Amino acid sequence: IVDLCVQSTGLSTDVCLKTIVLFDEGCTVPFIARYRVAATGGLSDREVAVLHRAWGKACSVVQARQQALNRLQAEGNDSQANKNAVLSATSKVGQGYFMNRSQWKLV
């Protein structure tokens, strides 16, 4: 999740990780931007909001990856190539579809 957030936002791994921990603890964007500036490396409220959206999307992608892997296994179509395609997907596009390096992959 952290890697996807870093790729999406261009922020450092350390800043993303520390801020994601705050999100996981239930902290809101305004709270983090106002009271946890030191923990986020001085992110502005806008940057925290952008990271929050990236975190939500990354969580969705990770969940979709797991569902796709489960579906492949249930269908007996869990070849290493299919698993690799699912695990390298960087965004969820729709039911069973992933976008990866500008290519559509049907899972």
C-alpha cells in the first residue's frame, strides 16, 4: 500500500508510511494537517488530502488483488503468469479488470 501511495503522490516512503499509520489509527485529514504536522514531515492540508485519496485507492487495489487471486484459484486458473499479472496491477479499473503499465489485463 505504501509503495502504491509513493508512486501515486511522489512523496517519500517515510512520509507516506508515517501518515498512513495515522490514517489507520482513525485520524482525519484536518486533524493530521493541523495537529500532526511534525509526524507528516510538514505536509500541507492539501497534500494530506491527496495522500488520503491515494491511500484509499491503494487499499481498494490491494483488496481487489486478493479477490482476483481467490477467484483465479477457485476457477483453477491460478498460473504463475496470471498471479504475476494480478500482483503487478497498480490500479483497479472495474470488475475483474486491472490497469498496469498502460495495458488492460483481464483477470
